[in-house]
Amino acid sequence: MPLQVDCPCCGRRTEFSPENRWRPFCSQRCRQIDLGAWASDQYVIAGNPQEKPLDDGEPVEPRKPER
Ligand SMILES: [Zn+2]
């Protein structure tokens, strides 16, 4: 009896077997949905500009005299 797992996307029971190329997902659709969520997460992280800390009277770098 093949091992059965719950699809991480929809929670449906699916076979975790070499025949199931979408394992541990139940279908290609669920796999793509999950990967899509991942990709959008990555996109948000990559597209989010790093906020530079505002100068709050706490200088991190030593001041250099202007030439
Ligand atoms: Zn599914």
C-alpha cells in the first residue's frame, strides 16, 4: 500500500509515490499554486527596497571631515 500524505495545498489525500510526479501535492494545479505563492513571496522580498534607518541622532558611521 503506497504511502499517503495530505496535499499541502488543499489537504486532499494523495499518494506519495514515484508515480505521482506532483507529490507531495495531489495535482499539478496544487503544486503550481504552492510554488506561485512561494514565488510571489520571493518577489515581495526582492522587490521590497531595504529601508535605510533614519538618522535618529544615533550615528552609526563616524563622521568624516569634508575635504
Ligand atoms: Zn491538492
